[in-house]
Amino acid sequence: MVSQAAMRGQRVVESEFRCWNPAVWLLVSLLGSLFLVSVSVLLRLGDMKISRRALPTNDVQTPVRTHYQVQLVNGRNRCEGRVEVRYNDTWGTVCDDDWDMVDAKVVCRQLGCGVAVAVGSSSQFGQGSGLILLDNVDCKGSETDLSECSSLGWGIHNCYHYEDVAVTCRELSMVGAKALGDFTTPSRKNAGFGDGPIRLVGGTNSCQGRVEVFYQGNWGTVCDDDWDSNDAEVVCQQIGCGHAVSAHTNSYFGYGTGLILLDNVNCHGNEQQLSKCNSLGWGNHNCGHHEDAGVTCTVTNEEVTVTEITTAVSTTAQTKGRPAIRVVNGNSSCQGRVEVLYKNAWGTVCDDDWDMPNANVVCRQLGCGMAIAAKSQAYFGYGSGPVLLDNVECNGNEPELSQCSHLGWGQHNCGHHEDAGVICAPFPPFNVFARDFGVTQMIPTTTTPPADGSVRLVGGQHHCEGRVEMYLNSGWGTVCDDAWDLPDAQVVCRQLGCGDAMAARGEAFFGPGMGTILLDNLKCSGTEPSLQLCSHISWNVHNCDHSEDAGVTCSLS
């Protein structure tokens, strides 16, 4: 019995050993595999560290990165042109979404072309072809290769080639070689001083203009990021022009050239020089010349101001002790750019929130009829002087524009490309001056030329299809088909009362037109009341010929 029990116990042990033996071997195999994988990873990390030390880059986020070639195309030299990058043995373009001077700076550095002095678009260096390889590029500025910057990823974009970005670089040796004839004597306080003298350029007198500062033998501009009255006060004091009246932004006095030397200037207001204020440092910025800062200081020669404000025009409405209003550059006394008088200076009104209730107040204040249109985007041309009102919000029953809600006199974030305008109905027949001026005889007849912004369709089979032509500055011109699509066509059809758009035609579908090509790169949402209110590049700026004239076919015939 004992021996049988012992034998049974032995068999149980042997059975358990046989059951555990595969599990033990499996565990040992797994541990061995993990050990080999760990050794392999450590060896790879060591190789990558060696590779990273061998690469000339400061980027530490990705250990190994392939550098991609960049080139500038269609410029006058290798340091300007449309940006193209090589990926998978194919050259492609870069979209301009989020593109700025910081990104351009990386391209110029990568090409060994010095510093970036301008960013451009396809209208300057032509549209590319093939792939659009990068979009929403966002560089920090320290990258040595454009591919190191953040982006949506290779080949991912929502762009067309009319959005191809371009860059103009300037080699440092070229910057330093500017002729001494470009030098303008700084203010009396800083004559003979080294870095830091200031001059004002582009104003109507010596105490207003674009701010330019002298550094290491070169004049450069100041970016308007954080630019305010304290900064302007320092400038005015430094050049001996009293106190600051306005701190201007958005290249109010025109685009500068050359270097942008200061950005994010933050003065307390009591510094003796602008260069003593806090900033990002000489030459560090993320700006373009469309952001050049300016100032208007108090003018010591009062005759200048008096001459300006004593010029009387028949379109001015003024009440004693209250700001006046006038319209300028229109075809009649009841249409034009809106200007208001405040503290003996005429200024414009920004088109932010500009609408029909605001226009009605202006028309009533001028003694004209009801408002026909509230115009934006400097429809009647760029004004000059200060932008006095912004974000005006009228109910429509105020007796004066100045009584409407707004940001405050002189407070704005606008440039003169946003000057507001109005088109009012002619003076009402019951106006007390109607008999003297013969208003009833002056009512426009069918022979009156079309209003600027009118559209017509030419060359179609009926009056609701054809080549799109717009009337501007006493002549008809065409529209380029770059980016032309159904929302653009929809605006034309609605403006003409021709129903909905059935087709947006390109490539001179209805034959080539003649004269000026007025608009290019239109981007309508489809809800605008007229084509001229759609987003577009500057008037008469294009890279087209009449073989690209746009056309439409509307639903009504």
C-alpha cells in the first residue's frame, strides 16, 4: 500500500512537471526576446544620437530629419521669386495661408540669401504648376530648413495656385552697400548719433509720417505690433515735434523698403529714444511692410492746419460747436468718401460694421435723400490724414454720425484701404434750395453713365449670360478667371436680376474682351450685393490677359 501511494505521488509530481515545463520554456523565450529588443533599441538610439550630432541643426524635437531643397522661381535673381520645395523628386509650391515674414526668413536663411525683406504672391512672380506641397506653414524663425516648420503635412492643402507664396530676400552684403545718398539727416537732437536716430517719411509735413530708424548704417521701418500712443509720444519727443496726436498702423503713410528693424515696441512714454524702449531686438520681427508704423505729432506751424481746414466745399455740413461731415470724390454732392471734422482736422471713417443705418445718418446730416448704398473698402478712393471713427453703429435715427456708438475719436485698427463711403439719393424735392439749384432738372436721366461697380454681360445668347464686364472710372473692364467659381457668378447674376448662376465660365468662353482687366482672384461668398464688394486683390493688379476673361450663365433669359 505504501509503495502504491508513493508511486501515485511520484506520478502526480511527474505530471505537474510535464505541465509546467512548456510554460517555463515559454516564459524564458519571452524574456529572451524582450532582452534582444531592448538591446536593439539602445543600439538604434545610439546611432540616432550620433546622427543628430552630425547634422547642422538646432531642432531637437525630431532626432533625424531629411532636409528638402527649396528654390525661388521667376525672380530677377536666385534670392527672390515664387517659393518651391522638392519632395519625392518633385517640385511643388507653397500656399500662402498663414505665410508671413518669419516663414520667409527661414527660406532666405536656407538659401543663403540673407534676410527676408518682403513676402509676395503669384501676382508678382506668376502661378506655379503641379503639386501644392505645403500649406499653413508656421515657422518659429529658428529653423534651418522649411520642412522643419509646422504645416498640415506634405501635399495636404485647401489652396489653388493663385495662392502660391513668394519671397524676396536681400543678402546682408547688399544691405550694407546702400548708397550714402539714401541717408536722410535725423532730427537735430540725434545729429551725428550712431544707432537710433529717427526720421518720418511720407507725411505732409516734417512732424508726421512713417517711422524709420537708423541702425548700423541702414534705415529701416518699425512694425506696428503693439504700436500705441506711448510709442508715438517717444518718437515725437525724439524728433522735437511736440506731442503725439495719432499712432498709425497698417502702413498708413505707405509701404517702406529695406529692413524692418523693430517690432513689438513697448514704451512707457518717457524714454529719450525709441531704441531705448522694450522690443524684440534689432532686426527681430514677424512683419511685412504692410505693417509699417507711423505717427502724427503736433505741428508747430499752425498755418498748415489752418490752410487745410479753411478749404470750403459745398458738400460739407457743419453745426456750430459740433463736428462737421462731408463726402469726397463722388460724382455728386450726395455720394463719396465720408469724412468728419474733429479738433480742426478732417479724417475718414473706417468701414468696420459700416452699414445702411450708418449711411442713412450721413445722408440725412448732409441734407440728401435716403441712403442707397453703404460703401466699404475705399470705394471712393483712399483718404488722407487720421482715421477718426471706427466700428460706428447707428440706429439710423441719430441727427449726426458722431452721436452713434463708436470706439472713440481716433481709436481704430484700420488703414485707408478701409475708408467708408455712401451713396445717397439726390436732394429731396422739398429741399429749401431746390428752386435755386433746379433739382428737378438735375435728376439723372437714362443718358447718365453707369455707376462705378455696375456690371454687364457681353457676347452671350441672351442678356443673362456672357463675358462679365464692370464699369469703373468712366470705362468698362473685364474680370480675370483666376479663382472664378459659382459663388462669384451667383453675385453677378443676382446683381443683374438674372436669377441663379448656372455656370461660371473661364478662358474667355464668350470671347476675349478689351480694355482694362479690373479684377483678379475674386473670392465671393455668394451673398454679396455686388461684385466689387467681394474680396479681391488690388484694383488693376493681375497676372492675366483677355484669354482669361470670366463669364457667367444665369438661370433667367
